[in-house]
Amino acid sequence: MSRNYINDTICVQGGYKPKVGEPRITPIVQSTTYKYEDPNHLADIFDLKEEGHMYSRISNPTISAFEEKIAQLEGGVGALATASGQAATLISILNICKSGEHIIASSNLYGGTHTLFSTTLKKMGIDVTFIDPNLSEKEILSYGRNNTKTLFAETISNPSLNVLDFEKFSNVAKKLEVPFIVDNTFPTPYLCNPFKYGANIVIHSATKYIDGHATSVGGVIVDGGNFNWDNGKFNELVDPDPSYHGISYIKEFKEQAYIVKARVQLLRDMGSSLSPFNSFLLNLGVETLHLRMEKHSENALKLAKYLESHPKVAWVNYPKLKGNINYELANKYLKKGCSGMLTFGIKGGKKKAIEFIEELELVSLVIHLGDARTSVLHPATTTHRQLSKAQLEESLVTEDMIRVSVGIEGIEDIVYDFERALEKI
Ligand SMILES: *Cc1c(COP(=O)(O)O)cnc(C)c1O
């Protein structure tokens, strides 16, 4: 590139550069396989000496274009698309952590991540300590062990909307000499780039705003290329990999060691690959990400202000509201906006919350979030249903909480629907 384009431009044009006579739009390469003539050339591709696609479980041109665009948007050295956000989270951890080892995670997490960590990772022999993100640097540090392998948190937590204190968390990770993994699903690379604030690995559920239209489940891992794996703690990236004819990832791939290993070892073995068709749709979504994230953020702030002034509303949580406990962190790390996610409580608790949701017309009840249409959800009876009362409290999910994913419709119509439903209850 002759110029370092800004993210607005990368959203539209990043990742795919057609040659003369090739399709202008990233084509859907619906092919599992690729043709070669020279067996030695193919052997070199298998040995990772030559670049090229061999099998669509490992890589595919449509998916590569999407990965390249997301890597550019985050300012990373490479990306790996996965079948879902959950697969991205799992691979991001398993790439550097195995049975008998330990990770530290913020307790303010997406419910699915919480169960993945507390149940499935535990079964795999990986111990997870959940910490209150409001603890001091020193307190978080005190949970570090010799076998701690990563620190994990969300930029804006789902659904508590806690804004991550990047400075504090990245200091802890540096002191523990472990990578800092950030789930950047809510802000997307348009509203926040965690690598600027000390993150080493970023993951996304691409299912949400990256898709933006609720068509496809997908995930992506981005490598910041900014962690020294050769510090004595991450032998799997340094020592020869017997499952890949003795390759040393850091010797062969330098700053891309982590993301190459995730692909050729874990995606190869676990097979949680994205489909080319879903990748095409996700890429199409990203082409308008910059416009959508601005509108989502603008509408959410307006709705938050409206709800704040309503007598039937007990509380409103949106980090960009003056007086919100996350206001300063939001202004520090999320200058362009805080996405369309807000939560609020209705006076009268769970009963009134459910009545309110039933009265909505334009706004629909869905599990999903982050698409163009405004939607609501009652977390305590749905996404966070499997959590115990103590775990609910840890995740800051109250019984009166309604989560709103504010869409990009006209804000007048969104407010009207809320107003009418509030009147009826
Ligand atoms: C939805 C979500 C995930 C999981 O992603 P899927 O694509 O549903 O597997 C992970 N993290 C956050 C913050 C999410 O909102």
C-alpha cells in the first residue's frame, strides 16, 4: 500500500486486491481443494515453505481475504477465522495453554465464555481463576502462578458493559510475562484497537457487529505480533513441533508464530473452520462497519438519555452517559463511541421486565445482538440462565436487567416503541 489507509477505507477495500480481469468483489471460492502440477511445489506448501492453499479446513481464498481485512483493521500481523466466536476463544487459549496449567480471566464475561472456562477448560485440566476486574493491579497480580499462561478480558463486557482498564490489565500481563488476550466483540476494530493499549491477542465473535445483519456465525483471532514467546514459558512456540515435522514456530514465522501455529496445528486438528460462504457475508458486513458503528453508538446514547429521564426506569447503564462508573474509561479507550449495547432496569423487577418485552412492537426479542435491527433480551432467564445466583452476581446480571442492542433504525421510532411499551406496563 502506498499509503496507510484509515479504518474507514480498510472496511471498504481492505483484504482483497483483484488482478486484471478478476472479479471486483471478493469471490466465494466454494472449493475444498486446490490444483497443483508439481508434487515438489505442493510438498513445499505442506512444509509451509511456500504460501498457497491446500485444503479448505486450513485456508481458503475467500476466508483469507476476510482474515487479512480484520488483521489490517486491528493493526495485527495476521488473523485466523473460525467457525464461531466460541471456537476463536477456545483456540486462542489452547494455542498457549495445556492441561495442568492456569489462566486468569475477568469475571465480567459473556455467559458462553464463562461456561467454556469454568466447565470445558476445567475438564481439559486447565484451571481458571475469575477475578473481579475492579481489583487493584497488585491484587490481580497476586493470583498469578508459575503455570499461569494468559490474562483474558473483554473490552466492553457482555452484558455488564464494564469498560476494560487496559493499562491495569496489560501491566499485570507484562509482570506475569504472559500474553494479554482481549475479546473485542462489542466495540469491533472500528471503535477500539486493543493492540494500541497493550493487548497481545484479540478475538472477536464476528457473529455480532462484524456481520451486522444476523446472517452468519463466525469468529476471528488476531495476532498483535507484539509478545516475546521465547521467555521460557511458551515452549510449544519455540521447540520443534513433532506434529509438524519439527518446525519451530518462532524461528520460521517470527512475529507471526502464534497465529501460524493456531492455524496449522489447532485448526488442522480441531477443524472448527469458517465456511467460505459465511466468510463472504462477514466480509460484506465489514464493508459498512464504520458507518454502522457510528450510528449504533449515536442511537444508543440517545436512547440511554431518554430512558434515564423516564419515571418507570430504575437505572440505565451506558458507558458514555455522564455519571456512569465507566465514563472515564470509555472516554479514554472508546473515543468514537461505545457500540449499541445498553442495559437498563425497570421498576418492578423481573415481572415488569417481562411485561415490557411483550409490549414491544418494532423492537424484537432475540438472543442475538449487534445487528442492524434493535432487539432486547432478558439475560437472567436466557443467556445467563445456567449460572448460579452467585455467578449471576459476579457477572453483574440482575433480575430486572433488560439488555438492548440498539439498531440503526430511526431513533425517533425506537424511542416511540419504548415509550409506548413503558406506558402500557
Ligand atoms: C457472542 C459472543 C461470543 C461467542 O461468539 P459466538 O459467535 O456466538 O460463538 C464471545 N464473546 C462475546 C463478547 C460475545 O458477545
